[in-house]
Amino acid sequence: MIVRYSKDALKFLARLDKKSLFRIKDAIQGLTLKPPVGDIKTLQGYSDYRKRLRVGSWRIIYRYTTENQVEVLLVLDIGNRGDIYKRGV
């Protein structure tokens, strides 16, 4: 499975300290497993089946897609719990 990050997600990851960065990267790696590991919920109001993964006070918004018969995990946004849902990715 390929993992792709949006520009917003990469910008958020660049601002984190190493400990937090490794914690989030480990959680994202858990999403590549079958079945995915973590506190996952489907977000309502979106037609592309995006989900959220809770890692402490952070939220990772993602969805699965396929490109040329290869499964791809798209990390759409990462942010703090209070701010992430207001952005409307």
C-alpha cells in the first residue's frame, strides 16, 4: 500500500517535535494494515468515505483509493482536535 500526504498534512508534520512525529507516523503505518489499527471513525457529510484516526489530541483525516490497481492511503489533513473539523478539507 502506498501512503500519500497532502500539502497541509506535510506542513503540519514539519512543525512537530520528533517524539510527536514518530507517534503520528506509527499511527499512519497502522492504517496500512488489514484491518486498520486505531481509534477510527467514518466522518459524516462526505461522499468520499473519509475517516478520522485519533492519536491523543490530534486527528488524522484520511481515505483509501486505488490507482492502477494499487491501494493508496491518502492522508488529507492532520491537526489538533478543536481545529481540524473547522477547516473543511
